[in-house]
Amino acid sequence: MTPKEALAEREKLFADAEFFRLWSSGDGAAKERMEQICKDILGNPDGDWSKPPENFGRQGHNGLEIKPGSQHWRGEK
């Protein structure tokens, strides 16, 4: 899976309420799948790492995306 495809897959899975429930409750299969997707986003840990996409570390705030580099992202509410 390319990094772009993996990022799209991660967003799709996080939008799936059942998958998100399984992943956030520690389900082994869901955690393993998400771990593989994150590895695909970042690249090969044996040397071909790429810079993560701008929204890789996305965090929610009242249902809104916190933009990387924003005041809230830096913890300056």
C-alpha cells in the first residue's frame, strides 16, 4: 500500500464506528491492522522512512481537526 493509500485507509477506518470501538478497546486484530497501516504511511523501518504526511498526527478537539503547527497543536490553547 502506498503512503497515500494507507492514509486514506486509516481515515476510512477511523470513520467506521465499529472499527474505532474495537481499536480503542484494545482489540488485537484491529491494533495490528492499524499498526501495519501506520507503517505503510511512514515507510520501511529498515531504511526507507519518509517524512509523515502533514495530517498523520491528527488530533480531535470538539470534533474538529487540530491543524499541525497551529496554536492548539503547540499546546498554546
